[in-house]
Amino acid sequence: MAEHETLSRTTGATVLTLVVVACAAGLADALRRRVRLRRRARHHAGAAPVPTHAHTHHGSPVIPRQRATGPSAETVRLTEAERDAFAVLVRRLSEGD
């Protein structure tokens, strides 16, 4: 077997192993949280039941809401020469020159 094939297989196996370990760690964490929530619910049997899908705030930034209205319209006063030059430009563009 060639050296580059061995290196390629070793790298692929290493990456695959790391992905499997990361997935297993994530699954274990999710199951651990679920068990904790159920234990709390049993402990507080007299209180209102705690949902198993309770969301905790992680302090991540939130995108602010957009304004309902847009910015105010901007206007620019043009001189007579600027208006004429703009009209010429529009005519040239519409003619396809």
C-alpha cells in the first residue's frame, strides 16, 4: 500500500473518530440535562411541574427588532444647471448610447 493511501486513511479515521466522540459528548450532555430536569420535577412534586423542554437563556446576543417605519425621505436641492445635466444623462441612458 502506498504511503499517501495510508496517510489518507489514517487522517480519515482520525476525523471520523473525533466526530463520533463530539456527537457522543453532546448526546450525553443532553441526556444529563433531561435527567436533572426530571429529578427537579420529582423533588418539587407539590409545586407546578417543570417542563422537560425548559429553555435557559445563555446570554447570547439577540438581533434587535427592526423599526416599523423606514428612514425619513431625503431630498437634495439641485440648481438649474444640475437639473439640465441630469435630464441629458437620463435621455442618453434611455436612448441606449
